[in-house]
Amino acid sequence: MTVARLARCKILPSHLPRMHLPSAHRQMSIAAGLKNSSIFRSQGLIGGKWIGAHDGKTIQVNNPATGEIIADVPFMGRRETNDAISSAYNAFNSWSKQTAAERSKCLRKWYDLIMSHKEELGQLITLEQGKPLKEALGEVSYGASFIEFFAEEAKRVYGDIIPATLADRRLFVLKQPVGVVGAITPWNFPLAMITRKVGPALACGCTVVVKPSELTPLTALAAAELALQAGIPPGVLNVVMGNAPDIGDALLASPQVRKITFTGSTAVGKKLMAGAAGTVKRISLELGGNAPCIVFDDADLDVAVKGALAAKFRNSGQTCVCANRIIVQEGIYEKFAEAFSKAVQNLQVGDGFSEGVVQGPLINEAAVQKVESYIQDAISKGAKVLLGGKRHSLGMTFYEPTVVTDVKSEMLLAREEVFGPVAPLLQFKTEEEAIRIANDTNSGLAAYIFTNNVQRTWRVLEALEYGLVGVNEGIISTEVAPFGGVKQSGLGREGSKYGIDEYLELKYVCLGDMNRK
Ligand code: ADP
């Protein structure tokens, strides 16, 4: 049966995805339990002390599944950020002089503590971010893995000796920490986006001021509490939150901050890059993507469906490596659309604490409105909604897992990152056309291809203008591999042996006059 007929026959009615009603009562008791736990913190961390905003201002942290207020956290700004920078600057002196083995031990202890509090951290992530608990627990392991990996890498920051050009000289290269780092992180991975930055920074002797997203600060604060418990000295890790532009400006303006590392939107990344020019700071940016997921006629259908499903719907489509355009060759298009839609139809939507739920709410109302406007734009330009396409009957910010066919390159769904549970299907004829469509974007973070042809695999992966490529695989992030984009998706790499270089300066030393007696 063709996709068009399936839609006409209403075999795929939009209300079909199974649902789970949020149990407000259960969530409240989980929240109450967490508030009594030893890792729950709702103040900023500056110089090893938990403090509020100087004027007492606070902002609420909400549970996106229920709208309930989980906590109030300080609404900080320039003043608190400058205090945090000063404490990081003071701590740099002693932290950078510790031996790599000493720093490694602290990080390893931090890793152990994160893992021994995995359940509470996972619950905190689900509570403030909304992702299903199983995914949240996966994030805790993934987030912790950066601390473990960089605890090991701390001991492997080697320099070089360069063969001298003159007999009486010796040339060598030292690697030294850049200094105080400002780390600004988003809400979609409340733990992992922090550990991916703080792990390598601390490993090589930098100190850090973290500004987590105001939507999900509690996980960051809990991780910071565990860092203190692990013996990471006061001032080495500071956390401020509140007025994002003011905090960002204070970090940018300070000559004591030598590096900014950011994960978030391309628009804010560009602002930070421009702002860093004033004090010529090092900068790493991990910005938005527009990931193509190319399915060739010769792909294994089951592998392609499973891979595309994972790449699209993880975290309800709210990751920068989510498949944003599923580009399918004409010979397999109908079959793929049918099998893929059936798989999407089985995704259970609901609050992240319910058993079996794999799709939580979107982060806020603005996120849902953005998804709605992209769907409207696509429909008005001729696309067809095969499945979903509207808010979920659960209300709040729940949105139905959606499949849209007949998507064309000029539609917003193909041009911009939808950041929601919407899979747009585009069709192509030739390999050249697939590559042209895939590269027709300013973004260049992740790309996925599904094919069983070895020669094609090499041709296409080399032609793709992307920093990460998954071949017959939809989930590719790991702490041991370099993560980062090309074009307007960013600068620098995180994770892996390459990730630590972002926090190191090279110092070339020329030792002269060797032959003097
Ligand atoms: P998203 O749309 O995914 O929330 P943002 O780029 O807006 O992405 O947010 C990512 C992080 O950047 C968050 O911590 C947010 O508070 C912060 N942020 C937003 N605007 C600014 C700014 N002008 N300066 C510094 N940080 C900012």
C-alpha cells in the first residue's frame, strides 16, 4: 500500500500514538524526595560558597511536564559573575600548579560520586528537562564518562621536543592551561553539556565559571555539589545563573577570562564570538545543526528505520545532532515512509517518569509554537502530514510524534532546525542530488547515511560537509570521539584526546647558548 493510500485510508490516524497521563502526585513526591537529598542545591556556587543574588532576586524552575514550580534559583547578573571570575582567577594559581595525578584523582572521585548518585541525578534531569527517565539515566552515564575520560587524559598532556636548527640551541613546546574559562550551556543535556566542558578544563589545570541554562540549573548545581564533595577546591568550579546576556557580557568583558566555551543556538554563538573579540579570547562553539539522514535504495530497511528513528526522536527531537531532514531515494521512499511511520506511531508519549514512555514534553511553550509554525509553513507549501502534526491531547507542551512527507528544500522544516518530534521526508533520485541537498545549508554538525554499498559509503562520507557522520547508525556520540561541527555549526571539538587541546596553550621555548662554558 502506498504512503498516500495509507494516509487516505486513515490507517495512520494522528491520534494513534499511545499516551501516558502525567501523574502530578507521583511527580510531586519525587520532587519532594529530591529536595531532601544531599545533592539538591538551589543557590549559585562562588568560591566554594552557596549564595543567592546580591539583591535577593530569584527565578522559578518549572517541570515542563506539569508546569509545577520545582525550585527558585538566584537571578544573578554582572556583579555575581565578576565575583565568580575573581574566585576562579584566584583558584587558578594553585589548581594549575597541582600535579596532573592530583587533579586526576579529584576528577575520578567526582566521576565515582556522579555514578553513585545516578538515580537522583537522572530524576532531577527528568524533573526539570522532561526527558524520559531511562534517557535521563543514560545522560548521567554519558555525562559522567567525560569526567572519567578526562581524569585519565589529565596525565597525558605531553609537550614536544623539536630537533634544533642550530647546534647550540634546544627547542621545545610546553602545553599549559589557558586560564579561567567561561562555560555557557543549554537545557537539552543539563549534565552532559557541562561535564564535556568542565572535564577537560579541570583536567589540564583551568578553572571555570559555568552558566547553565536558567531552564535547567538544578542538575548543574547538583553536579557542582558533588564536585565539592570530591575535593575539587573552592573556586575551581563556580556556577552562576540568571540574566543570561548580563552574565555573558561580564564573562566577555573580563580580561581574566581567557576562554569562552558555548553550546547553544547559532544566534547566541555569533554574539559571543563577536563579543570575545574585545579581549581576544579563545572560543569554542557548538551550535545548531540541520542534520541530513540519507537513506539509499540499497540500505537495509530495518536498519535505516531503526537508525533514523533514534537519530530523530531522541530527547523528543531536541538535540543538535537530531536528524532534521530524512532524505530518501525514490526506489525505497514509499516502503521507508510506511515502515518509519509505523515505528513512529508506536512511540509512547507522556511524562518522563511513566514506565514505557519514550517521548516527553517539549521544553516550553515557545518550542511548541516554533514546531507549529514550521508545520504550517510546510503545509502551506504543499507538504502532507502523514502522522501527528498537532499538539498532543495530554496538553502542556506535549506534541504528537509527527511524520511529514513531500517536504521540499525551500520549506522551513528543511532549512532550519525544528528541535521537536517532527520527521520531514524529502525524496531524491541520484547520489549527486542527495549530496547536494545534504550540503545545501549553513550548518555542518551531524549527518547520517544508510547504505550497504562500501564504495558509496566512502564517496558520500567524504563529500558531506559535516563534522560527524554516522553510517548505518543513528546514535554516534561518545566521550572517546571528537564532537563538533563545520561551517556555522561551530568551532572546536569536545570529547576525545582532541577535546583537551581546546583548553591548552602551546608555549614554544628556545633554549640558547648551550655551548657556553
Ligand atoms: P536555546 O535556544 O537552545 O535555549 P540559547 O542559545 O538561547 O539556546 O541558550 C543557550 C545558553 O546560552 C543558555 O544558557 C542561555 O541562557 C545562554 N544565553 C542566551 N542568551 C545569551 C547571551 N546574550 N549571552 C550569553 N549567554 C546567553
